[in-house]
Amino acid sequence: MADITSPQAVRFSNEKIRPAAERMAQLYTIAKQVVDEWYATNMGTEIPVSADLIIDGSANDGRTPINGNDATLVISRLQEFVTDMEANNNAKLNTVLKPAVNALR
């Protein structure tokens, strides 16, 4: 089978595929770190599942206020992403890491 040398294909790989893989690898790393810290610091007791707002200055700076339920749901989404990437001996994670240039491995 011949190597792929088309300038359009090479440009797409360098400008789209590799950067996308890099961002996915970064997301995985951030997700893993945040979830690990959530559990290591028992943050679920500090931010319980509730409608109580997290008073973080959002009322003054235009960000959307979030409550304990919102925060917990983000942790759930991060955990789901990590679990999905690590399933089957890191099958999906490995496909992202291969083309990622600067991924933390």
C-alpha cells in the first residue's frame, strides 16, 4: 500500500487530526486529575448534591451561577469520559495518544 503524500491530506492531518487528538489527550488528563482530586479531598461532602448555589463571585462577573448538583454532574461527565477512554485496556486513549504531539503520557 502506498504512503499518503497528498498535500491536502498531510495538511489536514497536521492542522486538524493531530491538534484534535492533542486536545482530547489534554481533556483526558484534566478529567483524570479533577476526578482524582474530587475523591481524594472528599469534595462531595463540601459540594453536596443540592440546589444550593456555590457562591464563587459569578453573580458579580456575569458567569452563570452553579449549584451543588451542577458541580456533581460535571464530575459524573468527567468520570464517564475517563472510564470510556480507559475501557478495554485503554483502547480509545491509545488511539488518541498516538497522533497527539505533546500529550502527557
